[in-house]
Amino acid sequence: MTAQPKGDEIEPGVCLQPPAFNSFVMAGFECSSQRRQDGRRLDLLANTGHARWADKDYRRLTDLNIRCARDGLRWHLIERSPGRYDWSSFMPMLKAAQAQQLQVVWDLCHYGYPDDLDIWRPSFVERFARFAGAVAKLMTEEGVSVPFYSPINEISFWSWAGGDVSYFNPNARGRGQELKHQLVRASIAAIEAIREQAPSARFVQCDPLINVIAGSRRSEDIERAEAYRQSQFEALDLLTGRQWPGLGGQEHYLDIIGANFYPHNQWYFEGRRIERGEADYRPLAGMLKELHQRYQRPVLIAETGAEDEERLPWLNYVVDQALKALERGVPVQGICWYPFLDYPGWDDDRYCPTGVFGYPDGEGERAAFHPLHVQIAQVPERVNACLRRRDGMRLEGWPT
């Protein structure tokens, strides 16, 4: 995208180049596979029925004009012993995506890893790189010319959940920074291994986009809140070598930024959540603008969603804010509704009505949440109408 003039205005006649993805709206299939603190392994691809019914789930996207998705591989199933890969859990999903001509961003490690691995040892980085290279080799042999990968999902959140508060694997406390460094090393090694097999591969680095402010006017509270807010950028700063360059980070490891944003992503430091509509709630468009200005990379809203009756107003809000960001020159690549299927909660298996579709029946059929289904289908035209409103803007190649 060409440089924008002052005031976030777009010059008359500027051409928005086509984004990397085949549709602005993406479907996100929950693929978490971590071990909980009690030792139970989660497998959301199996629990939602998506692993079994991927072909039908992908076909449902056609009616919504969705031609791109986020999905995942389950490393713990594929590499049960070192260096031996069983692709039977992945190949049906890959074939189903190819049959539907669906572009997929594949998560290689969505919190889960093989049980024999010690995540703190160098062998974790080495094994993950070999696994990533093997995935890329397989997909190249299967005819995927431009694969998309999210190597390690939410490095920042995983570092906190697994390294600071023992929420899930590796169930540590006070080691969040150490875990973050290890996950960055692994991500870099995986990118290198993938590029050896697929030089044209693209990468989406997904992390939560947050806002944290002080609940008082005390200077020390303001400073601590801002330090916490700034920490959201640390994983990307490590990946690019802006911090701790000894980890091996370089600018070319950052391709597309995935911003994960939910209703609970803003709060007072050591206090309550900030609700949308409150005076202290920061508009998403401004947060996207800051993210893009910091790294000068395309931005994908890689996860967003809400539960039950909040789904419609939340989608409206996120789309409106994404369009405002686009108008201000932020190269927003799309919005991924996540999870796209209702799912059982991580902690207690409670029914979480977040999706466009519900649980499958015995034949893999799913009932749609009709209001959200209708609203999602209207998003592409809202995007194009927004672009047409801008004086002199023209669109090249962005699928409708």
C-alpha cells in the first residue's frame, strides 16, 4: 500500500492492492490441544466434530462467500515418537480444503505438543523445526504452492498461561519470560525450515491485542499499566530482533500480524474489565492503527467473537472498526470469526454458543445460528461499499 498523507486521509486515485487472502471474512476452527493443569489433554478439533466432518464444514462456507479459514494440525497425534510422522489426522482435512478450493492458514502448534518433549530444552526447538519442515514438504508434494502458516499461536498468552500462572502446559509459575523466549526461538526455527521446503510460504503471527489502563491517577499505577500494555508487543519485538537480538530475531520473520481481539481484551490494571461503551474503552480502529504504525505490516483480525446474543452486536462493532481502520490507511487483511463452531469450554466442557454453526448430528449436519449467518454473509458488501465511498479509491482483485 502506498504511503498515506497526513491525517490518515487517502490520496485520490490511490489503488488498494489485493490482500493475501481469498476472502475478507475467514472461518476460524478451534484447534487447541493443550494439556490442562489436571493432566487432561484437550482436542477441540475432535470435540467439535470438525476433525471428522471437515469436508462438510468447509462446504458450508461456500454459501457465506468465505474462501479462507484458520485451522490446525495436531502435532501430538502426528509425531507420537521422535521423527516418525503419522499424517492420518491431517490428510483428510488438507484434501477437504483442496476439494473446496479453500485457502487455509494452518496452525502448527496451538498450545499442544508431544508428551515426550520437554518444552524447556533445546530439543523442543529442534523437533518443532523438523516437524514444520515436514509439514511444508508434505503440502508442497500435495500441490499447495503458496501455503499459509501460523507457527505458534499466541506466544504472549501461552507464555502467561503456561509459564506464569500454571493454567496449562507446561504448568509453570514465574517462568513466563523464559517460555516466551523459547517459543520465539521455536517460531524462528520453524519459519526457516518451512522456507527451505516452500520459499513462497506466508506466515501469520497471532497474538492478543489488548488495552490496559490505570484505575487511578497515581503516577506509579499509570506507569505499571502502560508497561503491561506495552508487553503485548514483546513477542513481535523478539521475533523481529528489536529486543534480545541474540535470540535470532530479524525483521523478515514478521510477515502478516494476526491481532486476536475479544470483548474481554480491555481492563483496568489489576482491576475489572472495561466494557464496550464505557468512556475508557479504546476503539479497535485506533489499536489497529497503532499496531500497523509500529511494524508496518499487513494486519489480520485473526480471532474475534462473542457468545450467545452478543455475537451480532460484536460482529457489527468489529466490522465497523475494521472499516474505519481501512479508511485510515491500515491494510486490514480480513476478519476471522473464532470459533466458527460452537464448542465445549476448556475448563468444564460447558456449551459455548460462539459459532455460526452448532454441534453436529450423527451425519455431520449442523444447525446455523441464523441471525449471525445472515450478518456474516453481508460483510463483504459492507467492505466494498466502504471502499467505494472513499473519493477516488478503487479496488483491484479483492474477492467479493
